[in-house]
Amino acid sequence: ALDANTAAVTAPLPGTIISIKVKPGDKVTANQTVAVLEAMKMENEIVAPVDGVITFVASKGASVNTDDLLAVIA
């Protein structure tokens, strides 16, 4: 569940996750790439909005829609 101490990383547009750069437990900093989303033949780097620790990350190869959860940072 998301609360004041967590940040959701969501898909900005529909696509397929072609790369996951982090795993649960990893420390990340704001603007660090957490995943790469392929959409409309373009690769979009999805970055962490805040510093924190990854508690959830989606699966490589997953198809996602806009606003689908890609990762959670605590």
C-alpha cells in the first residue's frame, strides 16, 4: 500500500517494459533510471521521482498501460 512515506513510479504511456535497472532493496536517487519502457517504437527511461529504497518493481517483458505501477520507492 502507498502512504506518505512511499512514492509510486508509474508508466507515462502504454508500452512494454524492456529493461529493469533496479531490484527490491536497491537504494536509488531521484532521477535514477529504474526501468526502460518501449512505447511507439521509442525507448523511454523511467526515473525515480525521489531518493529511497525500491520495495517493488514490475517484471521485464510486462505490458503496461498509462499509470500502471512500475515500481515503489520507500
